[in-house]
Amino acid sequence: MEYEVLDTEDVPVTDLSEVEGVPPDLDIRPVGRTMGLDNLHVTLWHFEPGEEIQYHAHSEQEELYYVIEGEFSLKLGRSGEEETMEVGPGAFWAAGPEIGHGHRYVGDDEGVILAVGAPAVEDPGLDPHSLD
């Protein structure tokens, strides 16, 4: 890809509850896929109150998160060493391979997070408690 400019509204919303085998019941905008990115997963995640991404880890992928809207409760760290904290708009966090991470939306309206993962491989979530 040489370059691309895209407005958020031009990225179709995917309702993950309609995708078989995907645990979260959230809406996403697959920005990276829409733009044809090969080396990054870039996604806007939309959360309603109480929705969450369960504590998990990846074998290869690093992930970076940025809160656009809302307040989130994070769970980060290796199994047995997890820390929890509250963050709001403007906060970044990241997790490397085999590092547990998850977040729950604790706000009242819609929460939105930008997630970037690399490399762009199929790297399903692992149970951090099963990693050495």
C-alpha cells in the first residue's frame, strides 16, 4: 500500500455477536482490514456499559490500546502478578507477547478504544494462567 486516508464513518461496523467463534459481543470497526494493511491489526472497539475483553494473552502479537471515549478498568500483567487500574480518555497501554491484559468498560455511555496489534497474524487469545 502506498498511502490511504479514511474517515471513521467509512469503516463498516461489524457486530461480533454475528461472527461464529468470536467470544466478545461487541461492535468493531476493522480499520486496518478496510485500509488493506498487511502488517498491523487496527480496530476501533465500541463498548456499552459492563462490556469487556476478558483477560488474555497472545503468543506472538504486541498490542497497543488508546482510549478515545469512556472510562475503563484494566487488568494487566503476568498471571499471579496482575495489576488493576482505572483509565479514561487519552490513556495508552500496551502488552507484549504472553503478557496478560483485559479491560472492562465502566462508563455510562459508549466507550471507544483504538487497538493496534503487530504482527498482523491470527493469534487467538490464550489463558495467561496456562503460560510459564
